[in-house]
Amino acid sequence: MKILVCISNVPDTTSKINFADGDTKFDTNGVQFVINPNDEFGLTRAMWFKEKQGATVHVATVGEASVEPTMRKALAIGADEAIRVNAVPTDGFFVAQQLAQVVKDGGYDLVIGGRESIDYNGGMVPGILATLLDMNFVNTCINLEVDGNNATATREIDGGKEKITTTLPLVVGGQKGLVQESDLRIPNMRGIMMARQKKLNVVEPVEAINATTDAKFDKPAPKGAVKLVDNVDDLVNLLHTEAKVI
């Protein structure tokens, strides 16, 4: 089985976010980038398939040279090979088109991506990718088993879980539950040293459509000052006249 894990390079949640050029661009100065958590769950599950079933695991991303440390971390965790599409990931549709070409060129049986990235939270790429490739698709996946050409997946739905049987080739949008946080792997020294010897292939982007553009970014409005009240009448009045919830 040949697996491709799609990786997003996202800001660490502890980073302070700012914008530049009149709030039209994300300011990367001083920001620490990491593997998107939902993608890391997928990568860890792929490593399980590698160790238990002898699968080959590749990772791919769309980005400029600045994303390569994140890809090297994926290689240090245990991926066999990395692919970087040399382009700025302008939107989910553009990214999906580039990854679709990577899948076609690589002949992958299973494609695992995160259900969404924690930067823009678009949640579009896995579904668009499956459509472009005409592959079976399971989103919000919290468990995945593969036996030959058959796959059994469990996904979260409103009010519960759904168990699905399908076949490869398959695209999965994974999340926490695909593995648990305690199963995530920290690269050790041996993995880091081996990662330096593994292939990190850079490919040029295919012609693709940019369906959207970013007009402007806005931070959430700051929270107002806290008002303390010492009687019920004042509280009711504030809820009615200012909060307008009653």
C-alpha cells in the first residue's frame, strides 16, 4: 500500500498573530510553524500502517522553501519521502489541484489529510481532492483500518458516529481519534539524522485556478471591561439595555 499524507505548515497556536501591508497579508515575522495537528494525527496513523502492514509513506505540501523544516520533521517522524510543490498556497482549491497532480504522478492508494487546518479552518482540501481524483472519500475520520483493497472507517457525525466500509483508492479527512494525542511521535536523534538522507523532492506547480483572494484580515474585537453589579435589578437592567439578551 502506498500512502500520501498531506501536510499543512501552520502557525503554532502560542504564536502572536499580526498582519502587514494594510492588513492584507499574514506577518510571519517571529512566528513558529508546525505540522497542522489534524495532519499529524494522519501521519501517525500512516506510520502504523507502515510498521504493521509494510506500507510506503510519503508526505506532500504546497509551499515555498520556508516550509521545508516542517517537512523534515515529518521525515524524522518516519515518512519515507517528501514532496514540496513550489508555490504559495493561495486557497484550498489551488492547493487541492496541486496535490491532485502529486497523487496522479505517485499512484497512491490512500491519501490522508487533516479535515481542516488550524490557520484558515477552510476544511475544503480533502473533499475537493477526492472529487478531482474521483476517489472514495471519508471526512471527520476517527478510525481507519485497511485489509487489502478494503477499508473500514469510523467518522464523527452530528449526535454520534458512523461506521463505513469502502474500497481503495481512498481520500480521508482525519482528526483526533484517528490516533490519540498520546500516540503522536516526537522525532528522536536517530530519526532526525536519517531524515537528512531522505528525499525532499521539489516540483513546480501545475497550471491551476485561484478561486479566491484575501481582501483583508481583521483580528477579533477586544473584550470590553468587566462590570461588577451588586444587586439583581442592576444586573437585569444591563442584560436588557447593553447585552440585549433579555
